[in-house]
Amino acid sequence: MKNLLKQKINKKQSCIGTWITVPSIEMVDIISSSDIDFIVIDNEHSPISLETAQLMTMVAHKNNTSAILRVSSINKSEIQKATEINVDGIQIPNVHSFADISMINEYSLYPPIGKKGLSPFTSSAKYSSADIESFITSYNDDLLLIPQLEGANVLENIDKILENNRSDIFFIGLYDLSISIGVPGNFNDPKFIKIFKLLADKILSSGFILGSIASNNVDLKFLIDNGATYITYDADCSLISKYFSEITSHFNKVKGK
């Protein structure tokens, strides 16, 4: 399967997805049956196992939805395994320097670009050693690499970070960025907005795709207005919780009449 999400972003199309935090294959099947462009399977803040993530990827692809896996850290073994379950890309948290970017490239990609170890007996390689050279070439070309910029100290290194030419999308992590500057969750704070816009402008002017998270329609408009075209809208658990809270709230109002 070709990387549909990469094709879309290369055509400058805006894409929307959501976070998957509930370890449910059926949940992914339901969500990916909509017109959503991608899902991000969260291995940093959720109990989802790699085995479940691989099954989620298969289900998403069945529905022509791309699957991204967020790993928990810049860890060689974790990144190697994550990239072998046939996801369309990996999202890497807490990227602060050019050295972090170099390690991501090294761990994620096969030679001559990186130093990733090779096993043909994986979902990504279609469990076969046939035409392995062609597989390596297409894999290195197709895999989406999405570093997350999340701390105030990123500002000191952003120009150097953006010198790399292999990352596809730079994702500004709003929650960790806000807490790092002392305004946790307050995305309307002038200091937060100033830093966000500075990072966004540098990412876009360097020719990269800008990504971030929207928790509501106001956030969504803010991101679109500032050039983001890879947007995760809330998370599966949060969306379900909000929906049923609205239902019960309305029910209680009607019942009280």
C-alpha cells in the first residue's frame, strides 16, 4: 500500500486525524471508516501494545486511512520495532536539538541514509526477502518522520533543527510547550501564542509541513489560520467522553422540564 498521507501532504493538502489511546481494534475500525485522513496510535501515554498497534494499522489501511505511531522516546530498539509494523510514519516526542534529529534518522532509516537493522520477516517488508533492494528504497522514500517540538528550549535550536532534509512534518506539542513556559493548557496566553507563531513561521518558511493538535473548533481554526496542514483533532477517549457528557447534560435538562 502506498503512503496515502505522504501523497496528500506532498500535494499541500490539509489532513486531519485523531489520537488513538484506547486499546481497541474495533475503535480504530469505526474511526477509520469515516473520512478521516489518519490516526496517531499513542505509545507514549497509552497502554496500547506494539502487537495491538500492528493490528490497528492493518484495520486502518483496510479503510484507506493512514496510521502513524508515536513512540515514547528516541530509543533505537523502540523505533526499529515501531517502523516494522507497516505504519506510514512515526511521531517522535521531545525533540530538542539537531542531535536528536540525527538519531531519529539513524534509527528509522536503512543505509545509506540511516543505520537501521534489516529483517525481511516483518509486516513492512511483507514477510519476504524477495526484492529486498526495492523494498529498502521505497521504505526510505515513503516513511513519514514527524518530530515533536515541545519545550521552550527548542527556540534556541530551531534553526539548526530545521537544517535537516529528511523530516517531513514538524509537530508543535501544545501541552508540553505550554507547561514548559509556565502556562499549562492556556493556549490563549500571549507568551504562548508568540512562541507558537515564531516556531510555525520558521517551520513553514523552511519548507516543512506544520502539524499540531486541536482540542476544539476554536483551536482548529487557529491552527489552520497559522498554516498547519497536519492536524490531530482531540483523542478517541476525549471525544467519546465529551459526546456522552453532552447527551447526559441534555437528558437531564429535558428530564427536569
